Amino acid sequence: MQEKSTIKQINEFSIKKSIQFQDSLDTLSGFGCTYLSVTVEEDVSRTHFFSNNQWLSVFINEGFINNCQLSTLARQKNLIIPWDSISSTEKHIQQVMEARLDHDIAHGLTLSKKTNKHIIMVALGTNKGNTNFISSLIDHQMFLKKTLGEISQIVFERES
């Protein structure tokens, strides 16, 4: 059974953490990564970073935040979700997928980790033309694992 969550409180990570996430994206860009989002959900509260602010605006303003199939799947358990493996005939899900493509965000991978209190989602994407993106990530999986560990540290790092 897929969990559907209605997000009622939306927060952004601090400027300091956002800069650190952007630095992570800059590092991942060597493998063709052009998009990064980092999300932590707890109950109906969501804190996030999106590297593409136009996509973030559409994601929230169009209500995609509550209809994204990737988020719905990620809320279930620890998963690795290749975006290209997702398909749906449901109109609201297709709208999210098409809107993401309209912002040249494609061929990505969402990784999720569910803890007792939080769901952590990290999404990595590339442009529409880079169909070998996931293969590149697999080829450099040790580096990817290290970078994802650094992102996780940023998420839970206490700020003074």
C-alpha cells in the first residue's frame, strides 16, 4: 500500500546548508548530474532543497508536492528508484512527470531512507539528453556513496 501524505508545513534548509548542497551538486556534475533535491519529511512537515528554483515553484504551486509518485514510493521504505522505471496512466502523476521534463530534469534516481522519525529523500537528475546518467552513477558508486554520506551529514548537522 502506498502512503500518500498531505504536506501542511513547508520549510527550506538554511542558507548555509543550501550552499553545502549546491557544493555537492557541483561535485556530482562531473558525472552529468544537473539537478539535486534533498528532502526530509516528518509527519506533515517537509524541509527541502531544490537546485532548480523554477521547478520548486511549479512543484509547490501546482500541488505536485502532494501528488509526486517518487515521493509516494519513497515514503514506504528504504528504496532506490530509477525515474525511468516509473510509469502511470493516472493523469495527476503524468502531469508531475511531464512538468519535470519541461524543466529539463530527467533520467534521475531517487534514494530514500525511512527512520523512526524521518523520511530522507535525495533525488539526482540530469538533462533529457543524458540517457546514460544512471550508468555513470553506477560506474562511480563509491564516489556516489561518499557524496551521499556527506549530504546526510549536512542534513543532520546542528547549526549554531
